[in-house]
Amino acid sequence: GGVTTIDPGYKNTGSCESAITFLDGEKGILRYRGYAIEDLADKADFLEVAYLLIFGELPTKEQLEKFHDDINAQSHVDEDVKKILDGFPKSAHPMGVLSSLTSALIAFNPSSVNVDSDEEMYNAIVRIMGKFPVLTAWAYRKRAGLPLDYGDDSLGYVDNFLKMMFKKPNGEYTSNKILVNALDKLLILHADHEQNCSTSTVRIVGSSHAGLFASLSAGINALWGPLHGGANQAVLEMLEAIKEDGGDTKKYMAKAKDKSDPFRLMGFGHRVYKNFDPRAKIIKVAADDVLNDLGVEDPILDIAKGLEREALEDSYFVDRKLYPNVDFYSGIIYRAMGIPVEMFTAMFALGRLPGWIAQWKEMRQRKEPIGRPRQVYIGENLRDFKDITKR
Ligand code: CMC
């Protein structure tokens, strides 16, 4: 017998038990492994949080160093991957490039596919943690027409990533503590968010034992959509468009409320949060701080704040419990850091990587069954076959 009820969008369907991330959307609470997101964003660095998500506990100094060393040992990418990247047009969207290259890594690292033992799993994890930032930086450098090379093991994970992104062709790069701290914070805030669209994708692809990299590649594609991670790019494009159009926020508020207009206020609303997205609160403060510290004045920050103020007082948004989400202010920080708008969703992917890994690992270690939802069939009943000459 089939099922008789469905839950489109899985609005009220639990897919698994998980010990990784706790989220209370009514109260606006987010915790990784029991630690408040506010504490982690303030006191930890991204690699510590990655370790926490993946292995369940905050690392000791020694554990963190070993994790970092093991990642660094895997931070080279087969030179032939550059040839694949070469084949992409310069205009290719970095998310398409990243999901393709993550898939391509399977061919270069076949031992990362059938991972059953803890050791094999660990090796696959440090491999992708090492190579993914390289691929992300390459996706950017390809677009920017910059030479592709590798990182600097002497730097922290995030500093090293920034160096891979921004080092000049002559190798020149100066670490900037403000940028490193800001990016650490942003990546931490994006690191996990329980069973969202991309994470559910990673778990369901992984549930066929397709392997970590294949599951991640699928997750990257899921994240790309503008209703999910792609919203950060869409927000900045929207704010730019409003600015170009004379900064008339009221006009865009009206468009967002008009049901005959497909326009939505990007960066607003969330499936689970019916209260302030705690990540948005932290990012809003960080946006002010980072722009101040960098001495950047960006008029779209004022437009964003104006939209937020209006939305929070508008009955359409109030009744539907639509608040700014994580993507509303993040792009303003990325832009101030010199990261172009087409790279924003790739930055989200870099942050979400440990969350995806942790969720995949949990799913495999709990020996979850293959993901296979049912449906309610609404098509034709049995029909007589008609020969092609009689149709
Ligand atoms: N602007 C205008 N109206 C909206 C918006 C918005 N951004 N978001 C939701 N609504 C309305 C929607 O039209 C609906 O109204 P009604 O009940 O009258 O039909 C009601 O609010 C509920 O929306 P929904 O689409 O049924 O809610 P959902 O849970 O299916 O969708 C969402 C959640 C995030 C996809 C949606 O709020 C949205 O499209 N937001 C804009 C895109 C965005 O910022 N996405 C990033 C999400 S956070 C980052 C991440 O984790 O991916």
C-alpha cells in the first residue's frame, strides 16, 4: 500500500535523529553541539568549530593542531584538476565550478569513495577540508584572471584561504587581522543549520553510500539556489538595484507584498525561524564593525537597515513572522572584504562544509537506511497501449 498523506517541502517531517545542531525557531536559538552560536562566533575560530561539529567536542590545543596538520598535508590538488578548470569559460558561476570540481576530486581520490572504517572516514574528511578552500580560491582566481597556486601552511586555516584568494601574482600578501576575524565569524555562522535543503541533500545522497565528495557536490548544487544559499548574492543584487533606482525602499517593500509580483525581499523570511535569526543579529553588528574597522562606507548598508526597519514595522512582514535571515547582511561584509558578489554563495559553501561533513558522518555512523520518500500518485489509471500510428 502507498502513503495517503504528504508533506510538501517536508515542513513538518523529521528525517533523522541528530546530535549536531539545536535550533529553536520560535525563540531564535541556535547551538552547535550544545554551544550557543553567540559564544562560538565570539570566542572560537572556524577550524575549532569545524572540529566541534565533526567530532562532537571542542578540541584541545593538541587535537586542533593535529587536525590542522592533517588538513595541511592534504591541501594540494592534483595539477590535472587545473586542466578541468581551464575548460570552463571565465564567466562560469563559481558554484557550478565548485560542484563540478568537487565531483572531479572523486576521480583523483578513489580511496575517498568507499569509506567504512573510522580511519578511512577521517582521511576523506581532512582531504576535502584541505582541498575545498583551494578549489574555492581557484574558482575566484580563474574569474579574476589570476594565476592558480597553493596556500601557505604556516598560516591559520582562514588566513591561508584569504592568502590563496588575494595574493598578488608576485606572491605578495599581508595578513589582515580584521579580515581574518570577520571571515572566521561569518564561516562559523554558516557552518551548520540542521536539516536544511543542502544538508538534507548531502544526507540523502550519502545514504546510498555514494561517498563523501559525491554527497558534498550534490549539497553545493542544492545550496546554489536563490531560496537557499544563493540568497546572499540575490540580496546584494537587490540592494544594488534599489540604490540604482534612487534608494526608494518603500517601492520595493510594496513589490514584495504584492502577490501578483514574484519579487520577494531577499534575505527575509526563513522556514524555521519565526523570530530573529540569531545569525542575522550577530552579522548586523559585525557588518557595522567591519566596515568601521576597514574604513569602508557602503551606502547599501543604509538601504539594508532601512528595509529592515520598515519590514519590522509592516503588518505583512509582522503577521508572517518574516525577519532578516543570515544572508541579509553577510554580503555587505563580503563586499567590504573585497570578495565579489558572484563568490558569495561559494563563501557560504566553504562555511557549510564542516556541517555537511558532520551530518554525512553522523548518517553513516548511525547506519541510517537509504533515503527513499514515498508519494501520493495522482496520474492516470491503467490505460490501453495505443500503437504509434494510432495516437
Ligand atoms: N518576501 C516577501 N514575502 C515573503 C518572503 C519574502 N522574502 N518570504 C516569505 N514570504 C511570504 C510568502 O509569500 C508567504 O505568504 P502567504 O502566506 O501570504 O502566501 C509567507 O510569507 C510564507 O512563506 P513561504 O514561502 O510559504 O515560506 P517557506 O518556509 O516555504 O520559505 C524561504 C522560506 C526562506 C524560502 C522564504 O522566506 C524566501 O523565499 N525568502 C527569500 C529568500 C531567502 O532569503 N532565502 C534565504 C534563507 S536563509 C539562508 C539559508 O539557510 O538558506
